Amino acid sequence: MFDMKKYIILLIISSVVIVSCKEDEIPSTDTYTLEEQARDYLYDVMNANYLWYKNMPVVVKEDYKDPYELMDTLRYEPTDKWSRVQEYNEFLAESKGSFVGHGIRIGLDQSNKTRIALIYNKSPMYALGVRRGWIVKKINDTEVTPLFINNDYESYSKLIGPAEAGITNKFLFEMPDGRDSTITTTKAAFTLNTVIVSDTLKLKTGIAGHMVYEQFIPPSNQEFETAFAYFKMNNVKTLIIDLRYNLGGDMSVLQNLASYIAGAARNNKLFLNLVHNDKKTSRNASYTFKSVPYPLELTKLIVITTRSTASASENLINGLRPYLDVKTIGDYTSGKPVGMQGTDFQLTYMFWPITFSVTNAEDKGDFFDGFTPEKFVTDDITHDWNDRRELCLKEAIYYLENGSFSSKGTYDYKPSVHFTEKPERKNNAYRLED
């Protein structure tokens, strides 16, 4: 049927394995298009690997023109919100952290003001002084707040232009001191940083580490080493890790981060189990904590979450809970306790069907409703990440200094509208092996 050359498992709101097909197994005729070949190969992959293959509808694959249409039909709904088809080059760019744009995420705050919610440190706008919390009043002389209130991403996308280097836009900002500032900036290609912030906080109870982390991709590993060397040097015993916009990613990167947090005493202990369908039990796998250069010896871990905290991020929480006192604050997480096997077809497509479920050392998983935070806290985009007035950081500090939350906490959910220059991706967890 097909030859597994690469095996990827994703934990981001999805998990995956990469497989390459043998070209000599695909009939080649003038009328058998590449899209049809890919469609037929996807059909075989889904029947062999899909976690919910028994729930797929019976279809005639020739009724579908390409793999996109077939995937939409075979996906087991409403449970499976993640299986997808992706262009291969897009996958390569994502895994390397390649990015083209201004390097920003814009959101609507609780008072209907449009603000910078995230900005990458290597982006063109960061170099011009733009920071999280700045109010965005206009882009190219057009007021942007109505677009966010109406959740009109299409108009916003047209306004800001495609992800191409050289496209210039004019932004009218209101800065934190109340002054307006007009900044004209040009989209550029750069490698994004995934560790947005890594710093320490001097608290009444000692030095706490603070890290804002955005996605699990291989370039993160060098960023981890730098961040945790700094934490280790400062004898950090408590850690606040902010995963509020982290949709997930590479399982091996997840394993690496978990090992820094879990500490050397847990080396080789079980972190997560991956369980495949009954046809593929030979692929079941276990991830253990491994040796890393600067492991911490934590007494407390606080994780900041939102509904964009997914897959690998959720499995960081789930996998550490048997070993550490893990508290979550913010909002419910996304709810993706499954991962994907990524299959590459002729370096043209990547297929990402859900192929495994994930459980921790206590055999706990199935968190399709997400994790409920110990304390509901609004995603406060009015302040920068390390500003102690930022509501989530403020609550985390309160807990570390007092051993309890500031109040019981009530649930007052207001849908948050955020637009990002990156495609709103799968939440994913995946594994990649040569």
C-alpha cells in the first residue's frame, strides 16, 4: 500500500506521522492527475491509520476531485475538528519557523479597543518599538476596530495584504502614554522566536521563572536551553509558563520542554503514551522524561491558558500532573487529547489524519472538553507580557506569594476575536522520525 519513510506525530491541536509513498506504486497515465493520485493515496492512509477508521462513511473515492474534498468527507464529525490536508512546502516553512509579514497578532480587548496581542522579537515592527498592548486605531487610514467587532477577517486580510515581503502598511497607534504614533512598516521574511519572553520575577517567596511560549517547533530547543540556563543560574524553584496562544506542535520538542520542567529526578519516568487504532498497535509508543542541560527542581508550576491552548500544550499539563503541583489559570483549554500521523505525498501534500490518542502516566486523557482553570482570568491584552498589572500574570504572582488565588473566581466568558498573519492552524501534536 504505502511505505513509511518518515513518521511524524503532532501534538498541537493535532498529532501526526509523516509517510512517503513509493512513486512506482502510483499508476501513471495522461489522465490520472496528481490530485487524483493524492486522493487515492489519502484514501488508503485513512483506512489504515485513522484513529476513527470504523466511523468513516462508505464512499466512492473517484467521486472526489482531490484530497481536500475527500478529507472533508471522511473526517469523523463532530469529534474530529483537526484532520486536514496541507501543502508540503507550507509544512516545511512552519517547522523551520519561517515567517513573512509584520510579525503581529491583533486582538479586541474587553472594552472593544483593538490592540497588539503578540509581536515576535525579530519582526520589523518590534525593531520600531511596537509592543504588546499598543492600541491599533487605523491601518492605511482605515479604522480597524469595526472589522474585529464584526469578526470580519476577510476585510482585515485584504487591508493588510498577503504574506509577501515588500508589502508596506501604515499603522496609527495609541501608545501606552496616550500619544498617537504613525508607523509605516514593510513586511519581511524572518525566523520567528517561539519563546516570546523568558525572565525572572523577584517575589516575596523568592525568584520565580516566567516564560511565554508560542509553538512547539524544532528551533525552540535552542531557545529552551538559553531560557533554562538563565532560570537555573537564578535558582528558580517556581515557574509561570504562559501558553495562552500555543496551539501545539512537535512531540519531541514537547518532550524536551517537559524534561526541563520535570527535573533530573524524573529522568526516564513515563511522560506520555501514544495509542493507535487496532490495526496499528505496533506503532504505540511511550515518551519518557530525558536528560537535558539545565533541568529545574520546581515546587510549583502555573500555566496560563486560553481556548487557543491546544494539543501539545494541553499534553504538557496532562503529562506533568502526575509529578508536579500544576495549577492553570485563564480560560478553558481547547480540548485536543489526540495526535496526528503526517504523511507526505510526493513532496506535494502533507496529510494529517488523527492517528492516536494520548494519555499520561496515570492513564488519563480524553480531555475533549479541555481543562478547566483553577481560576478564570481574562486574557488581558492591555498590558505587555511582563507588566505585573497584566491580569493573568498578576494572579499567578498572587498565588505564588500567598498559596491561594485572590478569590474563588467566576466564569464570565466573552468570545475573544484575534486576527493573526499566520493561517489559523490545526491544534497539533505530532511525532517525526526518519
